Amino acid sequence: MGKVYLTGAGPGAIDLMTVKAARLVTEADIIIYDRLANPKILETAKEGCELVYVGKQDGKHSVPQDEINEIIYQAALKHEKVVRLKGGDPFVFGRGGEEAIYLFDREIKFEIIPGITSSISVPAYAGIPVTHRGVTTSFRVVTGHESPNKRISQIEWESFLNDETLIFLMGFHNIGLITRKLIKHGKDKDYPCAVISKGSTPEQEVVVSTLENIVEDSKNMPTPAIIVVGEVVKLREKIKWTY
């Protein structure tokens, strides 16, 4: 049996991968990869490396997670070095924990290769620090993927009234719901927010607006995109350094 490397590919730019992740990609016998991993990374794979796509887009799973778990497991039975390549970090809404537990239960060796999460790196590339002295001392990373039809939400919307920065990942298709919830639970309609599309890549786009207007202002932006809500968004005027 081989070993599985649950590997973070970083936020998008190929040169923001860790050195270890980049090396493992060149050594892998098989790479099982997501949509959010930069496809140029795969060009560095060795000749004969098997490439298996199991990506997800806008809430639609091309392969259900249970099947992905089994694909990884079966790959470990056939190959010495298996790289499970995931956008960002495997443990930040990447379901890497589920995959690790699935392998543990089947006595497959695995290793976690952390990646630079888009929750902090994408705002940084847009000139938005997630914390800033005198503005906010904390930030919260929130899933934007929760179904609007879910009977009981795990998101504590009423707890978002302080000045901490909110970063919503995988939430662009739910941006209307997110902004309505925040305003309903007390956020001012003029509170600053931003949408960052294809962060850290040459195709990056940034729209700065308010909770009331961000849906309309960002409606034509491509995915993947993240949403940043907080007073730190205003700092982009001075810290913007690229795109």
C-alpha cells in the first residue's frame, strides 16, 4: 500500500505553493485534484503520472465526497505516492479531515501538507489586511456554502455584530442570502465589503462596495470568488499593490 499526501495547492498562483507541495507534485504516481487547484500545477507532474479530476463547481459535485474518499483509498492500494491536491488548505473547508479519517479507518498512511489558505492570502493580494491595529483584532472564516434550505443553520449570524473581519469562502452564489442575513441581524446596510474573484492570479478582479449594493456591483464577476466584510476593506485605497 502507498501513502496519501493531502496537499494544499494554495490560493491560485502557482508560485504560492509550498516547496514541499511543489516537490510532491513532481514525484506523484497519481494526482487526484480539485477545480480550485491551478491547472498549470499539473504540468509539472512527471511523465506517466495519472491525473484524476474530482472537482466541484457552484455547489455541484462532479463526484460525491463519499466516492472521492474511495477513489483516494483505491489509489493508495495501487500506487506508492498519491497526491490529493486541493485548492487553498486541506483543512479550511477542504474536507481534508474527512478524507484523512477515511484513510485512517482503512489503515492507509497519510500526511497533511498545509497550503496557504485563500481566506488570508486573497485579501492580501487585493490590498485588504484581515486584521489591522486600531481597526480590528480578529477575523472569522465562514462557509458561504450552507444551503438556504437548511432547516437549522450552523452559522451564528447574530454573533457577527462586532468589528471583526468576516471572510466567506465558497459563497458567491449565496451572496444575496449572506448580505440579507447580515443586515437582518444588525449590520448597517452601508457596511463595507468586497468581492475578490480569481484571487492572486493575473485574472484577479476586485469590487469594493457596501452590503446593500455588493450583489448588484459584483453580479458579473467570475468564480471562484470570496467575500470580505469589514472596516479593513477601506484600507485597500492605500494598500492596493496589485491588480
